[in-house]
Amino acid sequence: MKLFIKFDINTICSLYLKQNLEQNNVNFTTLGFGEIEIEDNLDAEALEDLKSKLAPCGFEVVENQKSVLVQKIKDAIIELVFMDDNNNYKSSVFLAEKLNHSYGYLSNVFSEVTYSSIENFIILQKIERAKQLIIINEMSLTEIAFLLNYSSVAHLSTQFKNTTGITPSAFQRIIKKRRENLK
């Protein structure tokens, strides 16, 4: 039997991190997504032990200041894309206001560290969100395009195809066929 499960990756990551830190008796305060403050001083050995326990699930302690800023940019973009009402926000303004830096500076640091642009990362996140919304099957492509702040369904379709190699409609048909084959 196959089940289709809807999940929130932010919640999963937060719960895993919380459980792991509590199991290791680390007192901490969550400051935001991907950012915690450890209340006790960890010696180098304890910090390395914590890093090694977090690594198998893809968690990494970021120590370089530019890398920290890039992670904050990525987290802010994910927050923006996964908001249910992101239509009122222009990504450059949202990032500049949220991170208290000019968009030009954020863009330069992001490109320097990742060798890619903020715009490309936003597109990738939007397409991932669109795929999730198509799988959930509660919204039309028009509604998805509006939610993700696309000017039209055609614009969404073009970016979707450029990113995935197939159109959103083809993706919908594939998902529908998989569901029918499971019955």
C-alpha cells in the first residue's frame, strides 16, 4: 500500500534538531529557522561531537560569516516562497528588509559563495513549491501561479519546464496516473 503524505520540511527539521540537542543535553534557544543560541559554553570536543551527530541528516554548523549570511538568505527565500500570502512582497525588498542589508550586497555575497544567483535559487524554490502544490491537488495551475507571484500560468509553465524538463500539466498527468495505478 502506498500513502501520499503531506509534510512541512521546516517543522521536520526543527523537531529533529530539537530532539538531537535535547538528547545531547544541550540547553538552547531557537532564534529563528536555522539559528539557535547555545546557552552553555561547549568545548571543542563537545561541539565536534554535536556536529558529527547532526551531519548524517544533512545538518551542518555554518561558521564562515559569508556562509552564515548565505544561509540566512536561503532561509528567508524559503520562508517567502512557502508563505501562503507572498503576493505582496517583492523578493529583493523582502530580503533587504529582513536581513538589514542592501539587495546588491546580498546578491553579491550569495553569488560569491554559491556561484549562482539569488534569482535562480528563488526559481528553484518556487518550482519545488509548485510541485508540492500540484501533488496535494487542491489548487489549479492558475491559483498556484498567483500564489507564487507569477505574472501568468504561461510564466510558471516556462520556468517549470526549464527547471524540470516537463510542463506543470505533464507533471499533473504523471501524478494522476501514479495515483490511478495504486488503486
